[in-house]
Amino acid sequence: MLVQLNNIFKWVQSGGQRIFLLKDINLEVEEGEFISIMGPSGSGKSTLLNVIGMLDAFDEGEYNFLDESVHSLKEKDRSRLYKQYIGFVFQSYHLLDDLTVQENLEMPLLYKKMKSPERKAKVADILDRFNIVAKKDLFPAQLSGGQQQLVGVARALIANPKLILADEPTGNLNSTQSKEIMELFKQLNQEGVTIVQVTHSETNAAYGSRTINLLDGRRII
Amino acid sequence: MFKNYIKIAWRNLIKNKAYSTINIGGLALGMAVALIIGLWMQDELSHNNYFTSKDKIAQVFQSQTFNGETDTGPAIPRPLEKALREGYGDNFKHLIMATWTNDRYLKYNETSISRSGNYMQEAAPELLNLDILKGEKDGLREINSIMISESTAKTLFGSEEPIGKVIEVNNQYNLMVSAVYKDIPFNNTFNDTEFIIPWEQYLSSNEWARNAVDNWGNNSYQMFVQIADNANMEQVTDKIKDVKKSLNEDSIDFNPQLFLFPMKDWHLRSNFENGKQMGGRIKYVWLFGIIGVFILLLACINFMNLSTARSEKRGKEVGIRKSIGSQRGQLIYQFLSESFLVVLFAYFLAVALVLLSINGFNDLARKEIIFPWSDPIFWAISLLFILITALMAGSYPALYLSSFKPVDVLKGTFKAGKYAGLPRKILVVVQFTVSVAFIIGTVIVMQQINYAKNRPVGYDKQGLIQVPVMSQDFTGKFELMRSEFIGSGAVSQMSSSSAPTTAVWSNYSGYTWEGKPEGFQEDFAWSQVSPEFASSLNLKIIAGRDFSREFATDSNAVLINETAVKYMGLANPVGKYLKDSNEEDPAEPLKIIGVVKDMIAQSPYEPVKQAVFAYDKDNSSNYYNMRLNPDQSAGENLAVIERVFKEHFPSIPFQYDFVDQEYGRKFAAEERIGTLSGIFTALAILISCLGLFGLTSFVAEQRTKEIGVRKVLGASVYSVWNMLSKDFLKLVIISCFIAVPIAYFVMNGWLQEYPYRVILKWWIFALATVGAMLVTVITVSFQAIKAARANPVKSLRTE
């Protein structure tokens, strides 16, 4: 079991009232799955993804990641877990504007304190695998949206995570680019990477092995 | 990792050129000022460090009380030497008597030069730690010897061997060069001691000095001591303080107190008020130190403000980094290293600025500061300085930026909270408070200088020169020279006097007059003058008459000034007498024949002292005062005067001073402070404005969308400009309210030192306030108008 969420609640306090962002969420993710989270705007999809990604905290419930209980971990251990096993892909790519493609890819490895030769090898490897060697010295602003997202995925993948979390990864892309990225996810999933994506699009959701629907912070079957 | 940080930092700097220029330029400017001030302070504090026994050297000072007022000074009587040597000798390692530093003509073959120097006792080379280049260390042993400085030797002898050569001094006596010593560096007392002649020589050639051996009342000499290695200053002072009182009954009324004035205080703590040591230049060392810290603080504030203002941009980076595994500590480290890089950069720029401006600064501050390239302590302090500045400037952005939650900033929902801008606002207020206070301070210093400058001096100092005639060659030549000079057409009137017009050299007491109160201890500034004194100076006679050569009795006549009339309490001074109070063998009484206007001879900030101008009957002239012929140019006049002078005194160098320039020197210290504080104020304002400029541009950028929406809804350029400027103007107004009382308090305190001082007027404060607001509006407007005029379609489309 990769991820196990038991009765997760998350709320914000507003005018003496609790507004629930997540309400009693139970979810299990097995290794090798490709899950799509769907739901209308404001239904809590991104919040759920962020909770899974440990970027956001929750108020009640249990979260086990590879049999470690995330809710009782210290910040530092959580960060270690996160660095080692999780990669994020964002809707608006979120590459560092001041770094080249190559340097952007190197960044997660630096935070993992990997040695330079190993780093270089990994970067070269992934550039090759994603067919973007020619772009390695360009800055994000010099790339098209699709290419930027390609780099975004490559960056999420470079540290060999077990789980990739993608928050509307094709939201800013046109249909052709969108298709390329989804094909890539599918291929990665076949290679054994677990993927959880948030999406609005039925077409994209169809790439996944199963779909979770949210409405007002609640899971609906 | 560090390399990566540096890379990002560097690219950030390159990408935001305007921002980087403001940031680095402003910081460099602030650091350059702090560095220069630091070097200046170091120079001030290291004054007299040349003397290895600085801590053990002192000058013997004396405080005496007249009419309840205590005067403190270095002048001591000759018998004190014997008293100290015999009674307290084991407290001193060295004890030397010395004359005042004075100019002498030194002549070798055809070369004749004027140099300043002293007559001193044998131990002087030891006490002064003279670095003997040639000759013998005890070069003052022989009465007919002279020790000269390296530069004096070079001028006199060129490449010839100086030792053993004979120099003629003041056309009076011949001395043999016994030693050449290295020039005493600029930053030291005795820097102007370019030759030393044995004290014995002084005694043998001056009868009055010889006769003063037992005269406790003749306070005309200096005494320097180096206390014994195991002695301390306070203890020695305790032992010797009443020596004069106990040995000289006549002095008891004046309660003479002797004390050791330690060398470490000579330069910085040399003010005495009513017998108490009251600081001195150390005040300015503190003042400029504070100014330096403030200016550096201003520059750091810019750095902090601009960094946090950019936080929304950098916020995204923080979010991304956190989402790919960065911890907060690593981000703090990153931002601090960025700050370090910028500070390092700024530091090198600051060093370059210092190197460029150090000569100009030296001229302004009358210093000879050299950049301490090879001083490891300087570099160690610099490194510390860089680290502290980097921490000061970088810690707030580092802590603030790194605290962002990745989810918030990445979703784009991050909005700086209502109070996020508050620290920034407070910092802007601090900046402008400092700037406004600086403006007010500078204006008041300038006003005070101008006020004193415009004070009537009582005589006409334009077109007046004074020629020193202290050598014995001039004795008895006044009448002749006067007719020669006037005959030459270059001089329209000429007089002689025993003191220069711009100083008081002698103070006399020992006189009584009609109506003098019992026990009144009189003290007059005294000068012996030739009969033409008043007319050559255009000094107005306001009662009675001037001296006249027609009346033989005028040789016992005096003129007094207005203050003296009040001081003596005379209703009708003309015709009254000043009688010698020595009843056994009284000198002839002096008749007051006239009253002259008060003439400022001493400090232009002090009241004029009661003065007596006595008819010079014993050729005691030290200066010729010449009124130049107004129909010719000063250059022509001077050429003629020099020619006539050389005809009569071919072996004496012709020297002169314009009295107005000499008088102007009295303002030098205040003017230096005025100029420096003016420059520092300008820099402070510049730095503050740079910061404001940067800040406005970010605010304008942040609010681009808001401005776009407002414009679409019909806002005018004016209303947008108004909206952007108002916020900043408010802050500056708050600053003014804080700065005005502080500046008033501080400057009022400063002015108290000057009895003759300008009255603080409200409009100075109003002016500074309005000036600061004007500068703010102009600075802010650059960006505000640009933002207001931008096409809203463009700004809205980027969303």
C-alpha cells in the first residue's frame, strides 16, 4: 500500500463556522495505479492532492504513506519522505525562470544532496529520454507551454519517485500538447510509476485506471 | 548547492538591472560613507600614536581662578622646573622645558627659509621618540647645536651632508647641525616641530627668560613630562597639584592648580571649562560615527525594503523550491548568501568609491588618510562589516520569504496580508526621519557659520595685510620702514602691533583705576601698538581721540575698547588713568585718551574681551599692519612691498597674511563640519530617495492590474498618481513629525556652546519638512505617472 487516507477532514474557520474543504475522505492508492480525481471547481480536488503531497496539512484523520504515519511525523521527516518518494507536476509548470532547463532538472537532486557526477548523469539521462537535449540551455520563457510541461514532468520524475502528483497538468495546454503529455503519463505508469492526477477533462481521466469523484469536499461514488 | 544559489542570485541581478543598480549602488554609497567615516575616526583616535610612550607622556597644565572664573592652560612658570625636579624627580622618567612652537629663519649660505620649531631640554629626543637618521641621539647637549627634521635638511642642504654644517638662526646666532630626525608624521602633535634648539641657547640669548628663573608670576613656558614606568598620571597629579601655591605666596589668591594633561587627551579632549575637562573633538568623532551608522542603516533599509517588496515575485520561487524538496533552512541560507553576494559586490564598489574620493575628503577634512591596503586588521574588520551588513540587510527578507507556504504562493492565492507592508512602512519612516533630521542639522550648522561670519568685526579687514617682524633685525626700524612703504605708493597707512589683529597674545593684570571695586581681579587683552593702529585698521574711535605723534605725553596713553569701558565700570573713561598696582616702584600711570569700537580678535562666537591698546614705546612690535593702496591691485601692491622689504632685509624671507583670510580661518573647523555634514546629508537623502524610487516602482508594478481596472472604469491619470503618491507622502509626513523635535533638541544643545549664536526659527523646520515632501513627491511621481499613463489593455491582457 502506497497511500492510505482514513477519515481525513480539513476545514477553515470562517465567522465561527467551519467550512469543510475535505470531509471524511478515505482513499487507498496501490503501487502502479493511475488515479484521476475529478469534480467541479471548489470541490477539493487540489486540496486533496496537496494533502497527499504533504504540501498541505489536514485537521483530522490518518494518513499512512508506505506504512509511515504522516500525521505524526515531524516536519523534517515528512520532508525526507516527500523528497524521496513524491514528484509534483503543476498546471502552470512552475519552472524556475532564472534557471535553464538543465539547471531546473538538477534542482531536486541538489536538494537530495546528490553528488555532482551522479547528478550530471541523471540529468543527461532524462534529457535524452524526454528528447529535449537540444533545449537544455534554454530558459523556460524560451519554450512553448507543452515543452515547459515536458520539463515539468521530467523534473518530477528525475529523482525516481514512487508517486507522481499532477495538478491539472494539461490545463494550460492545447489539445495536441495535452495528448502528448497524457501519453507520456500513460507510458510512465506502464513503467511502474504510480500517478495521481487532478483533471477536469473526461478524456484525460480516461487515461487513468480509476477515477475518484469529489463534490464539496466529499467523495461520491 | 552554493554555486546554484550564486547562479540564481547573479541572474536575478542581471535580469533586474534597475533594481540591482539601486540596491548595489545605494548600498555601496552607504558603505563608502561608513568606510570613510570609519577611516576618519580611526585617524582621529590614533592621533599621537607615533609616540611609543603615549600613555606615559603628559604636559603640565595650570588652572588659575580670576573673579570666580577658572582658566586652564599649558603656560607654566620657570621655577616650577626646579621644584619638580628636586621635590618629585623620581615620578618622572623625563622632564623637559620647552618654548612655544615658533617660526625662525634658518640660513645656510644663500638659502634662507622660515621653519617652525622649539627650544627644548636635552631629553626631548627621548621623550618624543625621535627617529634619528643621521648624527647623535643626544643632539641637544651642546648649547650651539640644532637638530633638524629630514625635510628641513633637504630644503637647506639638498644632497649635501647636513651634519656639522652651521646654520644661522634669525640672523642672531650660529648653530651646528648635530642630528637629522625623520619628520614627525602629520597625525601627531609636534608635527610642526621642524627643528629643535637646546633650551640653554634660548636662555642665553633671551635675558628676560634668564631672569624668569625664580619668577613664579611669569607663566610663559611649556613643560612636557614622561612619567616613570611605575607611576600613574592621577597619582602624580595628586602629588604636584599644590606645588606652586605652596612655594609662591603671591599666587594663593588665584589658587593655581597644577596637573598632568595626558597625551592621549591632547587631541580629542582638550576643552576646559571652569577648570574641568569638558571633552572636545571627541564629540565630533561620536557625531560622525553616528552619522556613518545611520547612513549605512539607510542603505540597509533600502535593501530590506526592496527585497521584501519583491517578495511576491520571489514567492513563487520559494513555493517551487519547497515543492521540490527544499527545507526552510536551506531557503534562509539561500537568501542570506544572495544578500552576502550583493553586499560583497557593494563593498568592492564602496572601496572603489573610497579610493576615488579619499583625496577630496582629505582636502575637506584636512587629513592625510591613506587607504590601509596592507593592514590585516582593516581587512578583518571589513569582513566582519560585510557579514554584519549582509545579516542586517538579508535577515529580514530571508526569514520573511522563506516562511511562505508553497500551496498559497503556487496557487496564486497568496496575497501579502494587511500588515505585511507594515515593517516596510516603518523602515521608510525611519529613513526619512534620519534624512529630515540631517537636513535640519545641516541647515542650522550653515546658518550658525553665516551668522558668525556676518558679525561685524569692528574694523575693515579687506585690503589689509600683516607682516610678521619678530626677528631682531626689525628692532627700531619701524619709522624708517613706514615711510619707505608709504613712500612706495603700495601702502596707504601702516602701523605696528605686538600681536596680530586676529589674536590676543598677551593678557595683563596689575592695574587699578578710579572706582575699581575692592578685590576685583582684572585681566585685559593687551597689545602694544604704534600711533597709527586705529587709522590703519579703520578702527573707529567712538569717544576721545586717537594717538597723536604731536603730543609727547601720548607715550603713556592707551586706547581701550567698548567692552573694557563696561568692564571697568567707567561712566566717562576718557581722561581716566590706569595705575600700576605695585606700590613700591610703580610704572607711570597710563592715560585713557580714547575708546575704540569692539574688535573681534579671538573667537567670532565669543563676546569680545576687554582690551587695552597701549602706545608702543619699547619697540615690541611683532607685526606690521599695512593698509594696501586701494587704487592698485593687490598683486601690484604686494610686488612693490616685497621689493622694498628685500632692499632692507635681503636675508629674511618676505612673509605676509591677508587679514581677511586669516580671520576666515577662525571658521575653518565649523566650516569643515558644515561641509561634511552637508555632503553626508545629501548622500542620506540620495540613498533614501533611491529606496523610495525602487519601492514605488514595485508598488506600481504590483498594482498594475488594479490600475488597469481603475482606468477602464474611468480613472484619470491624476487620480491614479494621487492614489500612489498619497501613501508615501503620509509616511514622510510622519517622519517629519518625529524628526523635527529630535533635531530641535540636538541642535539646540549644539548651539549652546556658542555664546554668539543664531536663534532657531520655526521656518527652518518647516522648510526641511516641505523639502522632504517635495523630494518624495518628485521621486514617487516618476513611477506613479508612468504607471498611470500605461495602456490598461496591456496590463489586463497579461492575466
